[in-house]
Amino acid sequence: MISAEEFLRRHPTVMAEEPHGAGCHMPDGAEDAAQGSHDRDHDSGKTAVTVTGSPSRCSGAFGAVPDEDGSSGRIRGGRGRGGRRRAARVPRRGGFAVSGRGIHAVEGPDNPEDYEACREAALTLLDAAPRSSGALDERLRAKGYAPSVAAKVVRRLVDVGLVDDEAYACSMVRYCLSRQLGRMGAVRELMRKGLGRPLSEQVVERFAETGAFVDSAYELGRRVARRTEGMDRDGRRRRLWSAGGRKGHDPDLIRRVADDLFRDDLFGDGADGIA
């Protein structure tokens, strides 16, 4: 066991003087009390390291910032994993927050009529993902910009070709086909993305003329057939009807797919018609 003097000689940085105002200062009268405590521990054969400091400067949770009056400040924010506190995040001006009611503006822009700021916000949104003119206008309004300014920005972006509703609609229809959606389902999806009904129906009809939605319906039927293998025929047909309705397929088309995939003669041979 080493003495306190030997410990301090080996570790001189323990009592190194801190810059002015950065450390903790011993209150008047505390030095004699601390020295007495150290002498008692030394006489009993114990090595004690005393950390002195003003309670108003050193007490409180780790990481707390003292207030102007010297009292220990609190870390703002909730607790993260393991019970550790996390600092509160201040949202950027004009940012978005997500709640149970959807996306809403946390704090609006300094000037809702600022055209340049609105244009920069629109370009940032387009950098993140392609959008229709309707969806972009809605997001800019939700961000806090005036409707007239948002509409002006969107019109300008359409004029320069940065926003193309028809091209966006075509890409969305291809996405719908990858999910085995039908004609009605694709129209609903395009309208949900901020496209008008006339343009949505026009683009969907263009794809329908190529037989794309017929292929989509048969692909959906084959998926249902694989998942319902071993079930009775009526059960499999009901599953296909239910899936086709959710996907927005034409009922006559789904009936044709069901007749082709779940025929009685196929079941008699032990096949399921999904090759």
C-alpha cells in the first residue's frame, strides 16, 4: 500500500491546476476540513484521494451544463437505450415531423413569401425522390410556404423540365406492375401520388393496350397458386378473388385467370396449372 504523498508524486496530474474559471474551487474553510480527513485516513493506513469543489459547480448529472446563476443545469431530452440521456434535437427551420396524424410542419420558414428559399426547398425535395407537381406543391405548402409562391415555384420547375408528370406517371405504372396491381389499382396509386385523374387514366390505358395488366393478373394468380398449394379448388379461387380485388384488377380478368389456373381437369391429374 502506497501513501498519499507517493500516489501524488507518481500521478502529478491529479492535482494539476486547471485554467482560470474551468475547474472547481474550494470554498473558504473547506481546506482545513479536507486536510483533517486526509490525516485521519493516512493514520489508519488508508490511501484517500480527495476531490474538492463547490457543490454549485460540480454537483449534478454528468454532462450537465451549469446555469448562469451557477446551479447545475439539466440535460434536455428523454432517455435513450440503457437509460442514458440524449440531448433534445431542435428541428431545422421549415423541417418536417412525423406524428400519428401524418407529416406536418414543425417550424415554418422565416418568410413564407421568399421565392428563392421555396425554390431551394423544392430542389432539395426533388433530390431526395422524384415527385409529381401536385405532390411537390403539397409538400411545399406543408413546409410553410405561401400557396401562391409554392405554385409559382412548381410551374417554373415544370417549365424547365425538372418536374415531368407524364414521365413520373409512367415510372409509377411500371412500379405498380411490379407489385401485380391492376388497372384500377394503378389509377388509385397514381392519384395518391399527386397526379390528376385524367393523366392517370390516360397513362394506365396506354399500358393496358400492351397487355401489361393481363400479365400482371396472371403473375398474381401464379403467386396465389403457389401459396395455396394443397387447398381445395374453391378455397384457392376465393384467395385469388380476394387478392385481385385488393390489387384493383378487373373482375372479368380475375375470373379468366382463375378458370385457367384452377380447372377441374388440372386437379384430377394432380397438377395446378401454374407452369
